[in-house]
Amino acid sequence: MVKVKCHLSAGCLSKIYMILSMAEQARLFLWTMILGAVTGVAFDFFRIARITVKHPDFLTQIEDLLYWLFASVLIFYFILHRNSGEVRIYAIIGVFSGMCLYFISLSGVIIKTTIFIIDIIKKIIITTVNIIMFPFKLLINLLSYPVRAIIKWSLKRAAHGKSIARKANRFAKIKMRNFKKEIYIIRKKI
């Protein structure tokens, strides 16, 4: 059996047991609050997408799942990187308080501003497309006038042809009735 002696210094112990000073804890708490605000901003992007582009409920559920996966990975990576993977209650409180502060203070303004900007961009794009398409619409209308006139004339002729066919059909029915009467009379005489 081999015994290993370990000479631990004070610096080595702090790395092993991850003893954080109050300043480091306060810094970690502030960083987790910022992280909470960042995850709140990410959630607002999903909310803005839902408002600007209407979509079914199952896509909303998929978006929520993607958001929580993103937030979980982000928080896990942050805690792993900043706190060596140790989950501290004040870090979790920091994330949720950062989210809450963001939603109370900036969320409404950011959503309204972003939607306003998106609406302006949509109007600019629609106006630009209408300006670009105007000559083509005008050309189509000018070229379609003779086509519409020909179609209208053809429909009139077809309607006239239908009236002739109706008259012929009526005439044929009258002739058929007369023919049946004549056959009836001939049968009676025989």
C-alpha cells in the first residue's frame, strides 16, 4: 500500500472546496442577474415572433421547448464556467431576479419598439414592391384589355348559340309531340 502525502496550501484548498469570498459571491450574483436578463431578452424574441407571425399552437409549444433548452444550456454553461459547476441558491435567485427585473422594467418597451420597427420595415418593403410592380401591373392591364374584349365577344356569341340551341330544342320537342299525336291517330285508325 502506497501512501501519498499531499501538501495543501491555502490557495489549493480554495480551489478544491471552491470557497468564494463575499466579493466573488456578489460578482457571481450580479452576473447571474445579467444572465437572467439575457434569457428574458431571448424569451422576448420568441414573443415578438409570435406577435408578428401568427402560427398554430403546436409551433408555440415547440418554440417554448427550444427556449427552455437554450436557457438551460446557457445557465448550465455559465455556472460550469464561472462557478465550477456548483449550483448555489443565490445564483438561481440571481437568474430569476434578473429575469423578473427585466420583465418588469424593459420588456414592454423593447417589445413595443421592436414591433413598431418591424411594422415600419414591413410598410417600407410593401411600398417598395408596389412601386416596382406598378409598371408591370399597368402593362398587364393594358395587354389584358384586348383579351377581355375577345372573351366578352366570345361569351356573347356562345350565349347566342345557346339561345339558338334552346330554340332548336323547343322546336324539336314540339315536332316530337306532333309526331306522337300523328302516330296515335294512325294507330286509332288501324
